[in-house]
Amino acid sequence: MEHSALPQRISRVLHWLGDITSRASAALVVAFVLLVYLLVLAINSFPGRWQVGFSTVAESITLVMLFVIQHTQSRQQMVLQLKLDELIRTSPNADDLLVHLEGADDAELIEREESQVAHHESLRETDAEEK
């Protein structure tokens, strides 16, 4: 399965941005920049143009970060799902129908959940009777 080079590059950039912005030092840098900006605003009597400019930049960064976070979480969830599917596949006692459960409708998910809860409750009752 061949993928286009452009989406792969974009994905790498989004992951790089996610890695950089998830560090504590990134929060410190942002806090420092905001402090300096507020001091400069106060010195210049809070000009309206600067406030509008700051608001526009902040909203733009927020929108970009929304997509960065969504992309990185989606990828991490896919990787985790593949790992769990592999564990299910290799376990002889596992229910193979669980491998593609993320594509099931809500009624099937509720039915599976109720089945799992009932199974675990019966195991607890059996353990309690044995003691």
C-alpha cells in the first residue's frame, strides 16, 4: 500500500509539532512570551491594534493545535488498537469477533458490554462461593 509523499510529510510535521508542544519547556516559553507581551502592552497603554493582533494569532494557534492534537491522538489510538487486535488474535481463548468491534453499531456494543459485565459478575460469584 503506497501513500503519497505529501500526506506523510504533513503527518511528520504534525507529530513533530505535537512532540515539541507537549513538553513542559514549551509551556514555559509560552508563559514567558505572554508575560513580555503583556508588559509591552502595559508600557504602550494597551493599543487596540495590538490586542486584536494578539487575539487573531492566539485563535490561529489554537485552531492549528486542535488539528495537531486530533492527528496525533488518532494515530496513537490506531497503534494501540492494532496492538490489542494482535493480542486478541494470538490468545486461543479470546473472542475473535472483538477484533473489529470498533466498527460495530451501538446496540452491539451495549450487548457486548452487558455480556462482559455478566461474565465478570459470575466469576466473582464463583470466587466468593469457593472461599
